[in-house]
Amino acid sequence: MSLTQPPPALPQYLQENEISQETRDMISTLPRDQGWIASHIYQYQGFWHSTRQIEGVLACQENFRAQDSDILLVTTPKSGTTWLKAILFSLVKRGEYYHPEPQDHPLLTKNPHVLVPHLEIGLYLQKPVPDLMTSYAPPRLFSSHLPLVSLPESVKETACKVVYLCRNPKDTFVSLWHFANKLRPESWGSISLEEALELFCRGVSMCGPFWDHVLGYWNESLKRPQSVFFIKYEEMKEEEEAGSHLRKLAEFLGCPFSPEEEAQGVVGNILKQCSFETLSNLDVNKRGKLSSGEEHSAFFRRGEAGDWRNHLTAEMAEQIDRITEEKWQGSGLKF
Ligand code: A3P
């Protein structure tokens, strides 16, 4: 099996050709390990990225200028990014589309990744200096998988708000494993659960170590609660609690629900419109591809909390739990 020639079907951020000589030289100095999808991943500022992704990270760090009104959704891969993108878009742009029922809502015809573009593996990978001023009306909504340490300086220096979403480590791992196998070229075969677990537990996964990524933002949300909102996938999944978390998110973003909106049931409408059932059954999400190459449907699998029980042995679960306990000890962060 040759791992040197990934076919063009790989998402853009995983393609290893087409990178500049400058990035190639820089990457050659970085620690390297086995990739889950691309042949290798590289450690930059303590976190693992594919070759091509690093090019986007560097361009984003150099050229992204946050504005005070920006909203940045940061996640680790497979923690429910697609879902929170839909929620943030519906929430922040609700004045434009709710009357009070959604009418001609962009989510009905566009995948959430199109409505809330990704910085380093989307916009800055396509162009080192994308035009974000005229193409996006404020408040601009972007997403990123960057760890705290790698965020462009202007995000920290402005009043830009960061919403950080994380998910149970075992479910994140299982979702990541499924996703990797979906994207891997057929000729490479699948990556086994055991092999993926070994890499994940060593911290070698896209934007990993997972635990360090989450802890960085958790601590930042405690230090700067007015700028960083930390939310768990599982909290949004709890039927009874989701509404109150959405209200807190709206307050954090400076767009609380009015008494009229409450009376009209806008909170429930947004949650329903962004539910797994609704989004995964829309034609736009069953067909079509992102410009980066992934099929829209790849972002909708089961959408449940606790699916790890269907995949991990007791030993595997304990292994992840042990690391979680060690890494987050004393932080107050728990699942
Ligand atoms: P599973 O693989 O466990 O089903 P990301 O968007 O960060 O790539 O995460 C993808 C995960 O979020 C997948 O998890 C996917 O099914 C789930 N997901 C997508 N849309 C969702 C929604 N509306 N509600 C809940 N989970 C959703």
C-alpha cells in the first residue's frame, strides 16, 4: 500500500501536493507522525495538522484581522461543528429570516459549512488573503479548529466573541474514526479502531492533543467569560436544557430573545430547525459536496450522545477515561 500519492478525492486541506516551497521547507523542520487520512501529520505550535492545513493556518495567522463584532466558533473536529454553525447562523441572523416561522431560510438550501465558513481549512486555504470585508456583513460568523495558542492575535486583541464547542472525548474519538474511514482513499483500506485509538491517546489526531485543545479554551472561558463561551455538545442534546443554553448563548452574543420572540416560540423553532433530524433530512445535506471536497452527508452520521458504547470495549473506554482524568484533573472540567 503506497501512502505517497493521495488521489485528488481527498479534501483540499489534506492534499499534500500544491503547497508552496516555503511551507514545504518550514514543514520539513516540524515533528511528523502518522496521519489518519493523509499519510502524515505535523506538529505545529504543539498541535497536529495535515501538510496543506498548515499552509492555511500560516496564512490565517498572518492575514486574518478580527473585528469587534465578529463571532468565531472554535471546535475540535467532530464535536458537532456543523450543528453549532446552523444554530449560530439561525440565532444571529434571525431578524432577517424569522417572521416568526422560518421562511426561505438559507439553511434549507445551503449546508451550514457554506453559511459559516472555516478560516484555516476553508477561506485561507483557497486564498492567502481572502476578501472578508466586502463578502461578509457584520456580524461576521467564522469557524476554526485552531488551538488557543495558534489563534490570530487580533482575535484576542479585539472584542471578537469566541464560542467554543466540545464533546465527550469517547464520542469525539468514535466520530473521528468513522469520518476518517469515510474520507480515506479506498485503496488504503480502513484505519482500525485500535490503530486510531493508539494515535488519539498519544494526542496524534487532527488538531490534537484533543484534551489540550479543550483545556486551553476551558481555562480561557474562566479567565475571560465575556469573550469566550464554552459549551458542550451533550448540553445542547438535553431536550429539557437546550433552550436555556441557547438563551445563554444569545445573551453572551448580545442578542437576547425578546419577550415577543419568547411568546412566538422562536427558541424552539431554532432548535427544531437545527436538529439532526431536520438538517440530515434536507436535500441539500443529503447530496452535494463542499468546495473543499467532502460530501455534505459526511457531516451527519448518528448525532447522538453516548454512541461510543456501540464501538469501544471496556478497556478502550477506560484508556480514554484515564487520560481525561489525568489531563483535566483540578480544572473543574468533567463529562
Ligand atoms: P456522529 O459521528 O457521532 O454522528 P462535526 O460537525 O464537528 O464534523 O461533527 C460531526 C458530528 O456531529 C457527527 O457525530 C454528526 O452526526 C453530528 N451532528 C451533525 N449535525 C448534528 C445535529 N444537528 N445535531 C446533533 N449532532 C449532529
